[in-house]
Amino acid sequence: MVDLFIWLFSFFILVALLIILVYQLICLADLEFDYINPYDSSSRINKVVLPEFILEGFLCFFYLLTGHWVMSLLCAPYLYYNLHSETAPGRCYRDI
């Protein structure tokens, strides 16, 4: 029964991550078709980048706590990239 709740919890976190990614893609599509200007697009995307990073880090840590080592190892490179892109001095990946 506990495994079911773990699976449901991680499923809903993954759905939230997918919703955030689809929102970012919609913002970029609006930018491509000139519906919004680059400043508005980057400000909309920047609002959801940090929650995306936090959810991904929490999910990786959650997999470690629950003993799902393979899933945690699969999340680790993406988590490393997110941490590296946020903490690297002089780098700004979140600008259009």
C-alpha cells in the first residue's frame, strides 16, 4: 500500500513538471509567432524556472529516501545540470 502512495505522489510531481514544461513551450511558441515580445516571454518563463528546479530536486531526493536508486540515478544528471546552470557565475540561461 505504501508503494502505491509513493507511486501516486511521484506521478503527480511528474505531471506538475510536465505542465511547467508545456507552459514554457507555449510561451516560446507565442514568442516565435510574435504574439508576445521577448521581455514578456522571458519574464513568464523565469517565473516557473525556479519551481521547476525545486520540484526536480525534491523528486530526486524523494527517490533517494524511498529507496528507488535507479530513478534517483536517472534524475541526477538533470539535477546536476540545473544546479550548475543556477550557481555558475556569469551565466544566465534564462534570458531570451
